[in-house]
Amino acid sequence: MSTSDPDRTRAILDATEHLLLRLGYDKLTMADVAEAVALHRGLVYLVFKSKDELVEAVVRDALRRYADAWREHLEADPRAGSVAAVYRGMIGTLEHLPLAAAVVARAEDVFGKYLRKRGSVFERLPEISGSHDFLRVMQAAGAVGPDVDVRAVAYVLDALTPAVRRTFGAAPGGQVPSPAAVLTVLERMIDRALPPGDEDQLAAGKAVLLGLLTDARTTMEV
């Protein structure tokens, strides 16, 4: 295999994802990765020049898979196109993608010191929260009513987002409710404040959401 062999790169990324979730960034070493994929450490360094470069690649890979899974979820959701569908898709996909959930939550136990490193991927990726622009585009498409104060709604949703993030990876039965329980409450709240529209409005909203996901996935490639 060449140093750029896609199977080798894929194996390194997969192994690093599992090790990050088990050991965390602070304890992870390139030797751990090399051992997990049965390669000499020097060969791992030929593919990724440093631990930080490898972690960035793993984060971007996790977010690409998240965007793809979210797209599949939206395309299969008969009510996709409403604002509630955004959270339904987010929680429905992140429950099955633990590293992507850790990225969204900025999980300290997984990423440790890397979260505060200058120039880290977290510093350069667009913030995952931030509802105002999204709601404004949805309103322009007719998926959110013209009488809705999107600035006020965005303020409330963004205030809730950190609490939603904390549900991912939380120990079952603890003080933090499950993502599914939070989703049920959040959906009801959003559907009351921003009720889903007719078929044409839902279709317009769905087109907006799919377009935003396409843009987000392109960002992961940079």
C-alpha cells in the first residue's frame, strides 16, 4: 500500500475516532493509533504529520458523516421543512454518531486541551449554533410566517442550544435527560410557536434545509 492508500487512511481515522472516545485527546498518542491499526508509528506520521492534524481530519470526517446522515434523515422525514425538523434531524442523527455528538457538544472529556488550542479545527469551523440567519432564510422561503419575530425566536433557540448539546453523551439515569426526551419537549414547543405550514411551505423549508446542509458539508472539505 502507498502512504496515501485510502484504505490505510480510513483505518487510521476509524481507529482514532474510537481512541478519542475511549481515551480522550489528552491521553491519546500516535503510538496508540499505530498499534490500533497494526502499523509502524512512522507510517502513521507519513499520512498525518501530527496528532493535531489527525484529530482535525477525524473531526471533519465525523461532521461530514453527520451532514450526510442528517440529509438522509430529512429526505425520509415526511414533515421535513418545519423548524422542529431541524432539531428532530439533529438529535435523531447524533444519537448514532457519538464522535459527531462530542464535536457538537464541545465535549471536554473527549477533546480536552485541544478545545483551547490556537488554530484548532474548532476555532476555524463555523459555529454550529446560531439560528437567526437560518430562520431568516426559512421566512424568506415562506416556511416561517411573515409575522414571526425571527430575531426573538433565534434568541430563545440559541439560549436552549447549549442545554440540548449537554444531553449527548450524558450518563443514562443521571441529572441530564435523554436526547429523545428533550426532543419531545422541544418539538412541541417549536410546533406551537412555529406551526408547520402547508405542503408548499414544507417543501420550501425542506429545500432550504437541504441547501444549508450541502453548504455545511462543503465547509468540511476545506
